[in-house]
Amino acid sequence: MTQQRDRLCIAILALGGQGGGVLADWIQSVARSQGQLAQGTSVPGVAQRTGSTVYYVELAPMPADGRAPVLAQMPTPGDVDVVIASELMEVGRAMVRGFVSAERTTLIGSTHRIYAIAEKSAMGDGRADSSKILEAAAKRARRFVGFDMDAASARSGSVISSIMFGALAGSGALPFPREAFEDAIRASGVAVDSNLKGFAEGFDAARQPVAAPDEPAVPTPEPTTPFGQALAARIRARLPAAAHRNALLGVQRLMDYQDQAYAALYLERLERIAALDQPPHALTTETAAALALWMAYDDTIRVADLKTRASRAARVRGEVRVKNDQLLSVTEFMHPRLREICETLPAPIGRRLLHSTAAEKLLGRFFTKGRHVETTRLRWFLMLSLLAAMRPLRRSSLRYQEEQQRVEGWLAEIQARAPSQPDVALEVARCQNLIKGYGETFDRGLSSYAKILGFIRSGAPTADDIATLRRAALADEQGQALNAELNRLGAAA
Amino acid sequence: MAERSFKSEVRKLTAGEGDVFHGEGILAVTKALLQSGVAYVGGYQGSPISHLMDVFADANDLLESLDVHFEASASEATAAAMLAASVNYPLRGAVAWKSVVGTNVASDALSNVASGGVTGGAMIIVGEDYGEGSSIMQERTHAFAMKSQMWLLDPRPNLTSIVDMVEKGFELSEASHTPVMLELRVRSCHMTGSFVARDNRRPPLTVAQAAAAPVRDVERIVLPPANFLHEVEKVEKRWPAGVAFVRDNKLNETFGPDEGEIGLIVQGGLYNNLNRAMELLGLADAFGDSALPIYCLNVTYPLIPEEVTDFCRGKKAVLIIEEGQPEFIEHELNTLIRRAGLETRIVGKGPLPRAGEYAAHVIQKGLKSFLEEWSPKHAPAPAPVSAAPAPAAVTSLAAEVPARPAGFCTGCPERPIFTAMKMVERELGPSHVSADIGCHLFSILPPFNIGNTTMGYGLGAAGASAFKPKDRRAIAIMGDGGFWHNGLTSGVGNAVFNKNDTVTLVVDNGYSAATGGQDVLSSRADSKTRSTRNPIEKAARGVGVEWVRSIDRTYDLKRMKDALKEALTSPEKGPKVIIAQSECMLNKQRREKPLLRKAAQAGRRVSQDRFGVDPDTCTGDHSCIRLSGCPSLSIKPNPDPLRRDPVAHVDNSCVGCGLCGEVSHAAILCPSFYRARVVTNPGRWERFVNGLRQRIITTLQRGAERRLAARAF
């Protein structure tokens, strides 16, 4: 019995459809071309329908005496030389499953995210913490080669499997020359040119230090107009430094949304809060963002405005990658209800119409189905432009009145709590985040908000109570969690 | 047409004597069947054995040239019944399916063929879907082998052993007049490797020749008094013949030293994992040179009493490494040891876990604790493998890594069906939903969370049959695969006969999609070798359903919803069948994408859709995702610095199925979705009109920009 270990164990963690099988084939092909024995296994089945799946490859030198090595069919924790993971949470999964060891494992992983269904379908922000995975990867692997493979595949116009293959070659974890890897791609005969490009991209990236994907930071806006400069000066003079960025962003947003006077109203409201705030001025900072978002509520005028802008058309062209010789048409899916129309009308008319059964009978039938709004056609573009041009009339609309009333009610609650219970005031400020969306989503958010505000007004809630309620409001669409929490807290009070 | 083509690989199947064959496990098994001179093959697809059926199908020309008859059987029962051809005639035959579920379906025919016995070698290749990646209940095929008396082969997982065992299996079957099961574990099906080939053999007798000269032997038919004789024959003749063949041909193997105070008995299929575990414990090398005696059961049923007693004699204890439960082999070993009057202790479950897959690290742990108790001198020093990170650190990381359940593919036509169901559920309240087997079973997972039970393939409608409600009808789901497998009779026919008032929704995507896109009776594609285009609606009406609605575009949410609502509320009594038809997107894309690319390259007009989301109107509530779950509909960090919740985002894998738009209309969501239609090689007139429009729009936009600049910050 001889004690030696000259095999190489390679585990590939990929999602169904990412080409993990192709990568496993390439690795075996390069190993065989270099005179090694190679065995690959995978688990077929439902996991390949978008789930995460493991491919496993073992390489061993061809024995001189003809004795065949006994190869394993799945990775054994602590006995894996190379782990290749196609996505950051799969990197995490490889570590959780024990495949990554500090003694042995070269961990090659993409730092980009493909969000899992639970993260995507959360009613707020359900994303897992990427930094924890990156931190652990750096600590637990013998070596961690990490970069954004999705971006690399976009740069090279290739697929992620070729990037991973390049990264494997670039990492130097396998004792084969670069040309041998490239020959394996050529030998497979499929999309050779783009795969070689991807390979080169991955090869080079693997030789760079670990890079987390860059998240473009939005710069703090600088005023460019006299009125903008005046408001900016006012912010600097009257608001705490911590809140400057949000307030500048807020002012910019509201000038874009309505006009200069509306931005001034925003600052006036914000200053009321700032006057009651203490360092570190979290309340003013938080309110600066929340108030701006609330005051820039999404009404039909705003949506029409955003949908018809030139900058928007350019963004769409970039996103769908339209080439110059191709034509693009864009269709919006809008479902205006009678209510949205009433809300846009001057308040007295809108209110009367909204509560009139005759109007509902007469007009309701025009608003029962969704509209395919083709904004690249003149008819629809003109209609939306016209709607956007109603911006100066917004102040007289029913919705404007309703929203200003809600904003004032919310501010009053913050103001009432700020002097004695600043932490409660901060939580009240954060409740703005519950109100979002359109249609049913908006109604649901508003009703959750109203319930929580009612609870706050009826008793002496702690900041933790409100935070709990806010989380509960985002736990399910039916409001069951929120009602349960309200009952629990109500009973305790 | 199946998802994966083996057209190029099947050329390897012509390899002759002495050629080295490189390839996957399933191809090796196919080659072994041809080397064994099979006269007929059949089976039913299902992971991990789907590709075996695809290989058979793609190798049809070769099979025909060798006079081998191949059928894509309607069900596992059909396939098992095919083995009847080996009862009276010296025809070798093989059938394949996913086990244990397929064996369940086949068990009636299997009991019959096992009772009467066979003349020609009969082999059942079972893809054992156990352990990681499995989609079914965790049970053992071993029980079927025992109860019907079929021999169970579980060869060491390398292609040479597997191929040899196929060939020997046929001989064993013939020597003992008993059907033989070859257990192919999940990871062996797609394991790559090589073996030295032999020539393919033409069957000495073909099925056509057998049919031309019928043989009848009433003794082989299960009916009194023959059935009683069969039982006696089984134990008195076939059993001893089987045991003698396995022993004389040394189908089981021993490794390591001849003597020792302890020993290991292992199922052949687990041998490689055992060796890896021993290597990591310093008890074997990479080539299987073991410090402990090993008795490797390449035949796990029946056990060979004299081999067992020879191995156990003089040993204090023997560890049996047997995956799954109940631990049939362990029980049998204890009986054999007791009968032989040996004192050896049989150890198995205890040090080894009662449930779950025996991966190398599981065996490593069990073996270590066995050695500590029974042979401390072999027990390794503590911490044989790397110092693992502290459990607490792993747990906190585990909490961070989200589960990634399987789900519907991008653009899947089944998604809108469940979107419609979810929306109808909001309107009418929840119904009991009896689910079936197939891709559509993903509905039970997020984001749809629809479905209360699933009782097996094609049994969706049958699973709803107990519900005869007054007001609220139960809904049953069934795929086209399940419908033709048995759902037509067990579900739809049953509902007609019993005047059930349930709603059955048949998902007709044109393929047996979950198993890899094989054709079924109602597939829309023309097939040279099969009869397709037999409509489900015709079959349903044929068994007496009056209320049938076919919806030829599942993406039409409104029609889907209306049909469901009507079926749930219509005053009419009797079963309601909705047939929801749209082609499996995976197959459609594979078919259409190359054609579109070619058309675009040839300068023809090609129009392609995809969807997008405007991040500045998306408020990050993700209602749209909760009604879809499409992989291409994801989230991204909010580009708005004032907001924190991520916005919805459609990535470039979008195939433009249209559901996102339908959902935002039907559920009155938000105006953020847009459909972008990109036309490649547009016509001259189209270009002209578009140019004109663009110029006017750009002028208007300039005006708006001036107004925007006037109020700019």
C-alpha cells in the first residue's frame, strides 16, 4: 500500500443553464490531452431547471503499471483542490458544504449575484449580505480568485463557462500550459472564437487581485443654476452636515418633479424637523430622503413625464442593445383606472367624479382593461407628452391635496415625538418606505401605514415596536403578519 | 425531439473488439446491451435514466441494422410487460426506467414475469434516484427485488465493471430463469470513463422470428395451479441456480488481506466512496490497495451464504456499508451468521446513519467510529482531514446563503397558468389543488406556493377524486406526459365514471418536458418513427368529458383566468377539463434561435421582443416577481440614491414571452414594464416611417428638455 495523493479533485458549483457541464467536459479534455486520467460526474434532473447543481471532476496521472486508480463520484469535504463557483452565493454554498479548505483549495468564484427567488420576491430588500461571503472566501480558501465573471462575459461577448475555464487556467491550479486549455476549446468545435475570447478575459482576470463588483456611486449633486445655488446655500446654512447630501438630492428631485417653489416647500418642511434634531442628526438625514420621495409621489403626470424623456429612450436603447441598423419600438403596459384620472383632475371635480356612481357607470367601462401604450408611435407619445405638460396644474389636483395632507400628518407625528423620543421619531420617519407603487400595491402600503400610524397615535410605542411592525408589514401581502404583531402589541399595552 | 442529442455519441456504439470506448455511463450500458445480443429494448424516461432512452432513440438506425426492436414505452408498466417476450423465447431483452417510482408503476408486470420465470435473459435497468439531486421519495428498489425474487446487480462504479455486469447479468438471468435488475446510481449514469469494447452481437433470434413461430407453455402463465408451482420453483430451482452462478462466476469480489479481526462488506455501487473514505483515514491507497479485508457485493440480492460465512469466519466484527433503509442486507447477514453458528458481530446502522446518501465523508465518519470500537489499532489519529472551520462560523454563513429551489425556466409557458391560478385564488378564495409529477410541480415552491398534494405521475386528477364538494371545486393539475402515462384513465376516465365535479388542468407543452423533452402522443412535431399530433382534447372527449376548453396560448392571462373561473363556477356538473397549450420554451428556443440567427444573417426581416423595467418608476415592491418568478426577471441595486429597496430588472436572457406585460395589466401593478421590439433588417418603408416618427418625437423631446433645464438644480 503506497501513501501518495497525486490526483486533483475539482468541484464546479453552477446554476442550471450556466454551462457547468461544458466546463467539466473541457477540463477532462485538457487533462486527457496531457496524458492524465479524467473522470467527470454530475447529477442530472430537476436541479438543472434553474436550481444549483454540482459537477465533479477527478484527474489522476496515468499509472505506469496499468493499475487504475479508484476515483470518487462526488467531492469530499476537505479533499477538494479546486472549487469553481459561477456566482457569489454558490461560492458561499461551496464553503457551507465544506468543499473549501485552507490547506488545499484554490477557490475560483464569480463575485456577481444572481438573486434567489426569496431575495427577489421580498416586499422590500431581501438580499443576502455579499460582504460576508467575500470575507469568508478570503479567509477559508488556500487561495481565492474572485472577480465579476458576469461582467467579464459581457465584455468579451462570451458565456460564463469560458470565463471560468480561463480563470482556472489563469489561476495556475492545474499543471497544464495555457495552449492546452485553448486547444480543448478548439477541439470542442462550438463557438470557438467567442469562447477563446472569454477564456482570455478569464485568464487575465484571474491574475488580478480579488475585486468585488463595482457599484456605481451617485455623486452628490452640484447646483448649476442660480436658484439651485440659492437652495444649496440654504441647505448648508440651516441643515446639519449629515443631512446635506440627502437634502441636495431631495431638492434636485423636487425641482425636476415640479418646480423651484416646491423644492423650497420641501426645505421649509425639513428645517422644521432639523430644528428639533440632535447630533448625529439621523432624523434629519432620514427625513430628508423620505420626505423627498413622498413629495415626489408617482402620479400619472410624473409617469408620463418620465416615460417621454429623451434620456429614457436612450437608456432603453442601451439596455436592449439596439444596433444602429435595427429599429426599436417600445410598448408600455399601463392600466389607468378611473381613480387615477380623477386624482389628476382639479380637486373639486375629481372628488365629485370619484364619488359619483353615474360617472362610474358612464366612464368606468373605459378603464377596465390595460392599455398597450406604444411610446415610439406619435399618437401615444403626444398623449403622454400632453399629460406630462399638465405639470403646472398639479397643485390643484385631488391627489396633490391628498398627499400634502398625508405628508403634513406624518411630519406632525415626527415633530411631536422628536423632542422627547428621538428614536421613535426616527422610526416614524422610516415608515414612509411602506408607501410605494401603484394600484393595489399602493393601497396595501397605505393601509399598512395607516394601521401603524394609528397604533403609534393610540399609545406609547417604543422604537423597537415600530421597527417590528414595519418589518411585519413587509412580510406578506395579505397583512397577516402585521395584524398578528398589532394584536400582540395591542394586547401587551 | 429530446433536449439533448446523442447523435454524434451513438457513433461510438459501433466500436468493435479491443477498441477503447470513451464516454458516459449510459452510453456504456447501451454498448453493453448490444454486446450482449439483446433482441429488444424499451423503457420510460425519468432522471437519472432519461438519457438512456434518448441514446436508444438516437441510436435507432444502429438498433434497426442489428435487428434490435426499440420502443419508447407508454409507461414503466408497458416496458415491464414487454419482458413477456423473454418468457417463452430465448430472446434477450432490456427495459429501463427511473426507480423507485418507475418500479412502482411496473410492479404488476414485474411480479408476473418474475413468477413465471424467463427463458431469454431479461434485464431491468433501474436509474436509482436516491440522494443528492433526487426528486422523489427516498425508498429502495431492493425491496422489489426481494419480494418478486429478481436478482439485483449493483456493480462497482467504473465503466468496465458496469459493462461486464450487464453481460454477466444476462447469463445469470438465463441460468436461473429469473429477471435481473441492474441498479445504476445517479452519479454513474453520467460518469465519464472508458472500457475495452467487444463486438456488437446480432440477436441469435429476432422478435420477428419469434413472432413467426409462437410457443405456448401454460406452465409459465400465472393462474392456478401454475402460480403455486412457480413459488416452489423459485425457491427450489431458480434460487439455487442463481446463487451457484454468482458464486461460480465470482461476481462478488474481495479486496485487501485475506485475514483480519474485522472486515467490511460493501454494496458494489458504494465501493469507490468506501475506498476514498479509507484513503482519507490512511487505510487504503488511491488504487484500492486496502489494509482491511473487503467483501464487495456486486450482486446485492441474493446473498451467497458460503461466501458470507467464509468472509466472516474468524472475524470479531464486520461492518456492512448499506445505503438506505430498511437495512435488508444487514438483516440477512445476521440470519446467515446465526445459521452458520458464527460469533461475528454484524455492525451497520448505528455507526452509519440510518437515512441518507453514503457519500465518502459519511462512510469515513461511520468507519472511524466502527474501528474505534472494534479495532482501535486501525482507528486513525484524531482529525484526519483538514481542521474544519468552527461550526458556528459555518452556521452563520449558511444563514446567509439563500436556498435555490428549482423553478420554471425563462419564458416557461407553465408560469402564466399558475399566475392565473394565483390571481383567481385571490378573487374566489383558495381551492384544494392536487398536483402531479412534472415541471408544473414547481408551482408548489415560491413564488406561487400552489398545490396541496402529489400522489404520483399522472395521478393529479385521481388525487382530487375524494373531493366532491358542494360549492368549492377542487383543482387537479396534470401534464401531457402524465396524461398519456395513465392520467387519461386513472384520472379523467375515473372522474367521468364517478361523476366527479372537479376541474382538471392539463398542461400541454408538447413534450415530456421535465424528463428532457421527449415526444409524447400529443406532441406537435412530426416524427418519422412515432405517431404524434393526437390531441388531448379528443382523448378527453373520447372518454366522455363534456366540458373541455383548450387554450392555445397560455400567456393570455385573461383567457386563462376566465377559463379557470368558468370551470370553478359553472353550474354544469361533471368533470371540467382545461387544456392549456403552449410549447415548452426550452425546446422552442432550441428550435427557433438558430433559425432566427440564420434569417438575420441572410438579410431577412427578423423581429424579436424582450422586456425591460424603468428603474425610476419601479418602487421596489416586487409584486411582479411574486406573480412570476421568471429567472430573467430579477432585481438590481436601486440607482436612485434616495431609495434603498432594489428595483426589478429584466436581464438579457429574456425571451419576450409577454407574461410581464400581461401581469402588469391583469394585476394592475405598475407602469414600469416595457416591451422592446427590435427589428433586424427592416424594410425600406418601415425605415422611412420610423425615421419620420423619430424626428418629430426628438423635436418634442427637445422642447421638454428646455423646460426641464429651466427648472434645473
